Amino acid sequence: MSVLVLVFMAGCGQQSGQTLEADTGSNSPGPQTASASQASPAHWTYEDDAGPEHWGELDEDYLACKNGTEQSPIDINHSQLTASNSLKPVEVHYGKTEANIQNNGHTIQVTLKDNKNYIMLDGTKFTLAQFHFHHPSEHQIDGQKADMELHFVHKSEDGKTAVLGVLIKNGSENKAFGNVWSSMPAKETEEAVELEGTIDLASMLPANLHSIRYSGSLTTPPCTEGVSWTVLDNPIEMSQAQIDQFAVIFSDNHRPVQPLGERKVMNIK
């Protein structure tokens, strides 16, 4: 799958061990508040009775996972794209930064320690909060999965969320992720730990940011809708050894594609 993805999502504050597309970290979106009768949202997984096909049955806050009409991820079919001359290309303002890293039980998450990195989408600023990974990719391109998918999670001042998801294919070693990969906790950790050195966020992206955009949802409970995804047509590479290292920890942490329904997938010129 050769694509990058941007997502708008909402939420705030996540319990340890729970991962959401845009809902993770103290300064990033988190899962919706549990119902009054619960101390915390229901536990969910990527398999068995708590897997994706059952998310909507686990908690009333997760009902959108089964009842929603604009769910993510989707299969992006290039033959069905709608051309758009009104939406502006995404502007990415990334640099070097310090961060914390955690295995939260659903993914490896890297949370930024500053608010200096951001994207601009049609005049709105979305500040980067964290990024995390899925294996294999969640989005499909023309029916094909990529080896992995990387989601950069952002939030605007008015509470909207954007996640930049980068599809990853097998290829050359990617040194931009060197200190992340060398620090990945193999087991779930209750607390994030400081990542050694700095990370160069810009070097984690492809050179060409041509984009595709559609309206969707979080790809994890509570599957909140109102999320705007922007998909860039170019993937990045990681070596098979890097992909395998992640796969040993998370053999499968992706949600299957969801029906597109009446939605349009926009090709941003």
C-alpha cells in the first residue's frame, strides 16, 4: 500500500494500556469518558471476544464502532477518487524534538514534549501530540495492505484532531526511526519513559506529500466520527528487520477496513 494518511479526531486523556487513533497522552486526544456506571472504558483488543468485530458490544461508549456510518479505515480505490481544486495541500511544519515512548498494550506510542510541530489544513493549525504504529496497515490502497502504518496525531485549539498516517513498505533500513526502534519496550508499560536524544520528524515523511482526503472516524474504540483523513500517495520504507522487530511485539494491531458508504474520497491537487 503506497499511501500516507492524515486524520482529524477528538478526545482527551487516555487510561494506561489503551490506544486510540487520536486519543492518547495527556496533551493529545484520548478516549471518551466512560459511562457513569463505569470507572473506566471497557477493555478491548485486536482479537477474540474483545476484537474489532465486538468493540461496539463492549461498552455503550463504543456504539459508534458498530452503528457508525463513516468509520475508518477504508480501502482507498484510486479509480473512484473525486478531484478537488478547492481543498489546499497539507502544509507540514516538522522539526527535531524530544519525546517519551511507551508500549501501552495496543501499540508503541511516542509522545512529544513540546508543541512546536504542527500541520496546516485549509488554514487551520493542528499541533502534533504523538505518533504510533499499526501492523499491518489499517488503510488499504486498491485492495492491498501495506506492511505497517504510522499515525501522527494532531489537535487544533478548538478540539478538532488531525492524524497524519504514513504507510510503510518493506525496503531499505529507515534510520530516522533508529532511536525509537532501539528504545521500544517489548512489554506493556504503565508509564512512558524519556526517549534518548531527539527525533527528526520531518525525516520520517516522504518527500512528496500529494494527498487524498475523506471523512471518517477513530480506528479504535470509541470509534468517534467526524474525523477528516488526508492520505498522501507516497509511502516510506523500513527494512524487513525493522518491521519484524515491531511484529514480534504486535503481530496484528490493525482494524479491518470499513464500508465507504456514500462518502467521497477527495484527490487533492
